[in-house]
Amino acid sequence: MTRVLLIAASLALPFVLYGVYAWWVHLKAEEAKTAGKVWSDAPWTWLIVTSVVLFTVAVIGYGVATGEKGTGAYVPPRVVDGKVAPAEVK
């Protein structure tokens, strides 16, 4: 569940931050009576690139922080006493 939340947050964060910024600009523009089109002028390319970069950093960081150690011997699945024993790293 943590992995899903981390990935979702890293993809959504730039868009959420831009949405808050656009809402704030819209409020300021209404106060000044100069409302404009904020979402149609959005820097979509930069928002998507930022999301992909954050996603990549989050996935790599999660893998480094919670990954298994790289040492050990892989033991494939096998049948023990008529039951399938799962694969493991010893």
C-alpha cells in the first residue's frame, strides 16, 4: 500500500501544486478584475516531465530503502512432501 501511495503521490504532486497555484492566481485575478485562462496556458510539458522525474526518484528511492539484499543463493520452487514450497533466497 505504501508503494502505491508513493507512486501516486509522486505522479500527482506537480499537478496538485499547479492546481493550487492556478486557483490562487484565479482568486487574485478576480480581485483585480483581470481573470484569465490559467489551465489552458498551463506548462503541460514541464508538469509531465516533473511527474516522471519524481516518479523515477520515488521508485528508485523506495527500492533502495526497502529492497532485499543482493547476496544469497536463489532456491527455486520445489515439491516437498507433496506440497509446493515457494522460491526463496538463502
